[in-house]
Amino acid sequence: MHKVNRIQIRGFRRLRDIAIEMRPLMVLIGANGVGKSSFLDAVSLLSASAAGTMNKALSILGGITDVCTRGQPKKIALEAEMDCPGHRPLHYRLELEARGQGYGIPLEILSQEREGSYKDPFKHIESYDNDVRYYKIEDKKGLVRPDWDHNPLETSLSQVPKMFKEPEELRRTLSSVTQYHVLDVGPRAPVKLPQQMKPAPLPGADGEDLVPFLYNLRESDRDRYDTIEDTLRSAFPGFENLNFPSAAAGMLSLTWKEQQFRDPIYGHQLSEGILRFLWLISLLQSPNLSTVTMIDEPEVSLHPELLSLLADLLREACKRTQLIVATHSDRLIRFLEPKEVMVMDVAEDGCATAAWADTMDLEQWLKEYSLDEVWLMGRMGGRS
């Protein structure tokens, strides 16, 4: 699996300048307002730059001036380095700056160091403002200007024709980054309604495909489906099984059967905690997770006793996806290892800092206290 090795963010809200070594499982902890959500939003913007939806993403965030670091030039710089097995890593650098009521792209470079005596990296893309150049693999004449309409509000990465295998993988990896927020479990939430029977590789960001996902998984990957039901039995001792009765033509419902009761419970009758846990299990067990998956506050509505299971699920899922999780839960931290925890804090200048817990001098403290206790005592920072 190709992996993102490093991400650097400059000028995005509190993230004036942070560079982060990426790991398979990365759980962000810290007080409110220290930059956890900003990090997720910046990575989502980086993803949008590869997907050709950057203009839309910036609009959702309120425009470039709303996300630039206060008191700093109205400019954002995003960088990503991706591992390429058998080759040197790829490096992508993107700069955005406010211009009038909109924005421009003053710099965009996709490069890769070369083997041997080459001093300069090979450049797949090199763009300065409207001077756009890319390597055209058909004629191999070096960097050329596009002979097609180039949208100045979207990156060259999202627009250039097919590139070599490694930069194509970077484009695919970044563009497929998926962010999941706290699941809506209101009375008319999609997860509580009958759902259409269709192919569903994932349960959906709003749980809108949870039922067809589970039904198809039961039919096509029984071992993985059984893992989901076994996890539910561990979490809820009275649980027996799930079922998917027809609700109408082409529509399925979800039912939850418990040993103590003859009649099943329908999905819309389940508690918030059960629904959110079922959705999380389904998401983390999906064989179709994107290369990078981000989850914001997965602990919401979960009983503290479920957090140990959640930690195990996160750890198993990160074998198939790079997993970035933002949490406020000290109880979840109890079940994690220092190498899995990124502590975010605010420096005296008001800007965010980020450090892996295993780079801190915690060894003596962890001999007597659990990781969450060390955090609560303020020995790791990240506290208000």
C-alpha cells in the first residue's frame, strides 16, 4: 500500500507551520481550539486539490481569507510526501493566496528525486501562476504547456492527463481521502430509515448505505460480516444477530435481535450509542476503505466500556488504511500506545504545535500511570 509519509501545513488557521510524520494510526488529542479539526480540514483541502474540487472545498470553509492564519500573509501552503515502493518518494507542494474576493495558485510542484548522479529532481508538474507546465509522457520532451483549457481555480494535479504510475497513485491517494464526522442519529436521519437495496462498498458518511452494505457483506464476505456480529456480541452481551427484512419494493430495513426478547428491534428504535457503534464497526471493517481515512470524535455516545473495543477496531483497520482520528476522550487514550497518539497544543504565540507522544519523556510516568492519566496530569500538554 502506498503511504503518505509526511504532511506540512502553513498558514491554515492556527496551523501557522507544522510538519507531521504520518503513521498508520494517528489519534489527535488536545483541548478545544488547538487545531485538531483544522488539521482534518487542511488534509481535506489537500484532497480536494487532487480531486478537482478545491474551489468548492474553499467555499464550504468560508473562503480563503477565513482559513488563513490571523496576522499572517493571506497565503496557505500544503505539502505532502508519498512513499513509492521501489522508487524515491514523491513530493507535492501547493500554495494558495488570496486575490481580491477569490484566490490564485502562485505555485504548484510535483517532483521526485532521481537515482544516480542527478542533482535536480524529476518534475512531473511545475506551475507558477498561469505558467502551467507538466511532463507529457506521450512525447517525452520534458515539461510542456497544456494545449487544453486549464481551470485556474483548480490545481494542475487534478487536470493534467495521465501521468506515470507513481504520480497517478499520489493523485488517486490524495483525491480519495475520506472524512467522517459524528453520525447523525436524529429522528429522520438516513441511518434510521429503510434503505435501497444496491451495491454499497461503504456504509456511507451519514449511514445512508449501512443496510445494503451489511446485507451485501453478509452475502459476499461472511468472515468479515461474522467479525462485525462477534464484535457486537462482545459489546452487548444480549445481542444475537442482525437481519434485513424487506420494507417495500427494493428497500430493506435493519433489525436487531436480542436473546431475551422474541421480537426484534428495528433500526429506528435502537439507541444512539448502538447505532453509532454499529456504523463505526461497519466502516472500520469495510474492505473498501480509502488509502487515508479521517474520523472526527468517534467516541460520541459510546459507553466508556466500548472504548477498548473501539481502540482494537482502529488498530485493526489501520492495516488497510492510514487512519487519522480526532478525539476529546481521555478514556479512549487509556487503550492506546504513545506511538499512536499525536498531542496538539497551542504555543505562546497562539499557533498550534503537534508532537507524537512517544517522542516525549514519558517512560518513568508510564511505569506508574496509564497514558490517559499522564495526559490528565498535564505531562503531555494538550490540556486547556
